[in-house]
Amino acid sequence: MTVSMTHVVEEPKSPKDRKAVLEINNLKVYYATPTGNVRAVDNVSFKVYQGEIVGLVGESGCGKTTTAMAILRLVQPPGRIVGGEILLDGINLATLHGQGLRDVRWNRLALIPQGAMNSLNPVMRISKQIGDAIETHEGRQSGRQLKERILSLLTTVGLPSRVYNMYPHELSGGMKQRACIAMAIALNPSLIIADEPTSALDVVVQRVVGETLLDVKERLGVSMIIIGHDMGLMAQLVDRLAVMYAGRMVEISPVETVFEEPLHPYTQLLIESIPSIKERKPLKLTEGITHDLRNPPPGCIFQLRCPHVHEKCLAVDPPLLEVRPNHHVACHLYYE
Ligand SMILES: Nc1ncnc2c1ncn2[C@@H]1O[C@H](COP(=O)(O)OP(=O)(O)OP(=O)(O)O)[C@@H](O)[C@H]1O
Ligand SMILES: [Mg+2]
């Protein structure tokens, strides 16, 4: 299992040739509780390059939504960003305040929140909701131009023009989700963060919404972070996959590489647990428990569940290192 760091493999297409739209360095977000700080995001670093989709996966409670909220500076008390940098087009969002933060947040970043389709205003037509979003940030627009822009946004997300005059309750779940995507792209952001954009939709509609996101990326060249649990959808949608475990980033690599050869033992379990109809086998459940996020053990955070745990893992926290070209992993099995 041990692979030397000098291992030579064919160089995959490098995302590094592109500009990093987002660069996160050593981000820490803690929730203060009476019994101590919950280290929801602990020393997380990663980049999102121009025009790529990064998928963020990991079990429930590992810190995906907290990471997204930190990027938007929307972490609510008792949560707090306690360290790190969030560079969007070179500007550190972690230290911005007031109007400067508001400008960046809405003009360069867009969020499709967890359960977005339920956040549409039920008594407002879709056209008004999208139009208000545009006018709030760009000021008053001429009626005809605004209408044309909204209709063009609806076309971009594959919705018919009749949706313009409809209310949310007249739309199916998938249509509502696509209306939320239209709102997210309305202000031409550099980065869209979509938190579980397809959960609570049936599989066919999930694929349609996935295709819509892919299409938006192709047409607008926008970068995205898509948070999700569905590994099948991730395989279809994302360029790189980032795997979190207990507040840490444990692996990040081009998606095809992760599926062919996952390196971190947690990612291996995650991929082995994808059910297959061709080869039915009992679902592989990870044994052991996740440690208390208020009190991480010394050494590796996956030690309680790892089938390969050895002495070093109990003492030394493995850093996230590039052990193959474009393939980063935080595991002692891969460095000498
Ligand atoms: N207000 C809070 N107070 C204390 N702990 C919190 C609070 N909000 C979140 N947490 C903790 O922070 C951790 C990360 O939560 P987060 O919502 O980011 O997880 P997630 O990966 O998005 O999970 P899911 O897949 O279920 O959406 C969890 O362990 C959670 O219990
Ligand atoms: Mg979440």
C-alpha cells in the first residue's frame, strides 16, 4: 500500500494551468458550546480554479455547509471563523467588513443554499424574485431590458418562458431548483456554491438539475463548489472531488482518479459503499465512531475507524500533501 512520493505516473491534465478563483488557506471555523469548541472546519486548505466544478463530499456533520457558509461569511453565532484566509480573486474575504463584504458577496459569489427550492417566496412571481435580486444589487433597470434578461436567464437554465409569470407552487421541485440556479447566475458571479442542489428530488430530476448546472458552467465559464452525498452524481458532474472527514480535508483530486484509485482509507470506504446492482453485496459500513469534534485525538482524525491504523497515526497528524500529480491526500500510508 505504501507509495513513494517520487512515484511516476502519467501527468493528468493540470487544473493548475488555470487561474485560482478561490484559494482557502488553513480555514478554521469553530462553534462555541458550553462544553468546548466544536471544530467544525479545522485547518482546511483548497483551491477552485477558473471554470471548474469542485465536489465537496463527506458524511453528515463533517463540515461541508460550515465551509460554504464561511466562504460567504455567513457563519452564524455561536460559530466563528477563528483563523485562515479566504481569497476570492485575490481579495481576503475573511477580513472584509461592511459594504466591501456585501459587494463581493453578491456580485462575485452566489449561494444555492441547502433546501433552496423551499426558500423561494411563495407569494411572488418568479420574474419578480429574479428581478428584485438584480435591482437590489445593480439599481433600477428599464422594464423591457430587465424582462429580456430574466427570460434569457430562464432559457439558460432550461425553463420555458411561461415560468416568468408563475408562482413557486405552480412549479415542480426540479423547476423550482432551476429557478434558484437562474437567481444564482443573475449577477454573473465568479463562483457559485450549491449546497446539496439535488437532494429531495427524484433521480431523474436530479440528473436534469445536474445537467443544468453543467450546462451553466459550460456556457458561462463560472466556477462552482457543489456539496453533495450522491457519489454517482458527483462522478457525472464534477471535475475534482474534495473529501472531508470530521472537519478536515482528507483527499482532493480529479474525480476520475478518485474513483479509479482512492487513496485515503475513508475515501476508499466511501467508494466501496456505493451500491451496485451488478454485484450485490452487503453494504460496507464503516466500523467505529467519529471522535467528538470538541476533542480531537492527537494524530490522525480517522484513527478510530481506519483499518490501516498504525503507531504513527496515533501521534502525528498527517498533513494534506500532493503525493501524485494533482492528487492530495492526508494519510501516513503515502509518505515516507
Ligand atoms: N450552531 C451550532 N452549534 C454547535 N455545533 C454546530 C452548530 N452548527 C453546526 N455544528 C456542528 O458543526 C459540524 C459541521 O456541521 P455542518 O452543518 O457544516 O455539516 P455538513 O457536512 O454540512 O452536514 P450535512 O451533510 O448533514 O449537511 C457538525 O458536527 C455540527 O454538529
Ligand atoms: Mg450541510
